[in-house]
Amino acid sequence: MYVIKVKGIAKIPDYVQLRDDKFTLLAYFRVDRPDKSLDKLGLGDKLPYIMSFVNDLPFGQIAKIDI
């Protein structure tokens, strides 16, 4: 799975994209509100791990995460 952290501008908040190995969009959520999107994907139990990874990721970079 791939993670992309997107920097918001002005009133648009920061977002995170989760994509699969074929780069299909799985989830798109605000950095400060990941709960519902991760629960829909069945990754609610991995929320702390994913968000610690996202918080350390610089904006605009794509990183692979093993879940």
C-alpha cells in the first residue's frame, strides 16, 4: 500500500491518500480525521501505526507502507 500526504492551501486542509499496489485510490481523508475512512477499509485497528507513519512523512512524497 502507498501513502501520499498532500499539503492543503489556505482553507483547504491537509489530506492523505492511501493507494494499493496498482495505485488505485483506496481512501482519501483529512490528516486530523482518519477514523471513518480507515474503518471502512477495515484498517481501524491499524490507525495508530498508519497515523504515526503519516505524521513523519513529508508533504508531497509517496511512501510504501506494509500493512
